[in-house]
Amino acid sequence: MQLEIIGYVVFLTAVIIGVSLFIVYGLRLGNIEITGSELTPHDRERVNAFKKPYKKQMIAAIPSGIAIILLGVLSTIVMEELGINDNLSGVGMLMFVAIGVFFLISVPIKAEMPSRFLNPENHGDTMHTTAQEKKFGKITGALMGLTAMVYVGIGLMNHDFFAIGWIMFPVVALLMTLIEAIFTKAE
């Protein structure tokens, strides 16, 4: 039972670190000023300097992330065959998946996101959002954060909830998309 608690602590710590890093790098990229649809030469230099170190890291991060997730599957199979507690093997799997997904998402985002600033024409109209889209984006972000808190809170009280509670995230995202579409068409 104590190893299970340690596993939950490691898993949730990895999630907290991952989310914090996404927020920090998003805020760093948000400090770049866009004048009309063009970046100033100074900002172009800042964007290039920001993305340069992550290009090489991305080559190692993607296979490493996949390998770590597969190690999680392997560890679960080995634990099951050895007759180790199912809860412990599940926690081990979650830890490996959390670390693997962190590698699969974190480094590629840091490596590729700046290219949206350098070439906004290649990314559709993602650089120019309306005030209403920004408002719905903020509401959706806050609602997803609340959903995550509810998910973790209920999951810590009832461990069976983790297996089925994940459905809350796509439901909230779909509802917010539907509400945004209705209000956008109404105006």
C-alpha cells in the first residue's frame, strides 16, 4: 500500500511539473509582440534563439518518450506475471506513461511552436483571434483546470474513479466547443 501511495505522489508530481513547464513556456512565447501580421526583426531573433536548442532535443525526445511508455507496458506485464499487486502495476504503468507523454509533448511543443510566430501564414488564421475566441479560450482553460482538480480530488478519494473519470475532459471540451459555436453563429 505504501508503494502505491509513493507511485501516486510521483505520478502527480510529474503531472504538476509538466503542466507548470507548459504554462511557463507558453507565457514566454506570449511575451513576443506581433505588429500587424509581422514580427519585428528583434522578435524574429528572439524566436529563433528560443527554438534552436530544442531542435536537437526533439530528435531524442520522441523515441525516448515512446520507449518509456513501452517500458511501462513491459513492467506491467512482468509485474502481472510475477503476481505483484494489480494496483502497484497500474501505478507503475501510470508513472511510465506520465514521463513518456511528457517527453512526447513537452520538447516538440517547445521546438515547433515558435515556427507559428515566424510563419503565421502557414498555420491558417491561428495568429489572429477575435476577442470572443480569446474569451472562450480563457473560459475553457479555467474550466479544464477545474475539471482536472475535480478529477484528481475524486480520484484520490475513490481510486476506481481514475479508470472512468477521464471521460470528463473530452466532454468538457466538446461542450465548450458547442457553446462557442452557438454563440459565434448567433452574433
